[in-house]
Amino acid sequence: MLSAAMLREEVDVILDLIATSKIDEARQRMELLRPQVASDYGRGAMLALGGIVTSLTKSKGGELLDKEKTRRTTERIMTVQMLDDLDRGYFQTITKWMKRVKPQPQQQRQPESGSVPQA
């Protein structure tokens, strides 16, 4: 059985593997970790990791839809008092993932050189 600190560390490692597109390594690590997870929090985290991997490998563009909306939603859900440990593990893992892949602000388009802005 893993301690909470070891579980969080393993989740972080798996999230890093996923973020660097090492999906097969992440899956292998998850398979090795799964039998060691006994807590509801850990089960929730494993469900979230599995969902992230599935979403990335099955989605058309290889990314989760609307990252900013997903991040805001998970943060709001975490404030609900009635979450159990399974929910908490799931949502905290999704929130960690969303922070890792935080959407980059869009740059404003610069006018092409030589063109003069119209008034």
C-alpha cells in the first residue's frame, strides 16, 4: 500500500509523462501503480489518469476539450463540501493536469508590415 505522499509523487510523474507525450510509459506506470492503490483518494486519482489518457488518445486533436472551462469547473467542484475521498482524488488530479497544460494566451495579430491600420 502506498502512502499519500508516494501516491501524489507517482501521480505527478505520470502526469509529466502524459504531458511529454509518453503515453505508453504512463500506461505502464499506471498498471504497476494500480494494485498498490488502496485508498478511495488513490482510486479517484487513477480514474482521472485513465480518463486523461483515454481522452488524449481517442480525441481528434489529441487534447482535452476547452481546457480553461474544465479547469474552472474542477476548481469550483472542489469547493463543494460533500465530496468524498474518491471525488477529491479525481478532481485534484484533473486540476493538476489542467494546470500543467494551462492554455497559452492568444497573441494579438500584428498588422502585416507595410500595411497601415484603417481608421
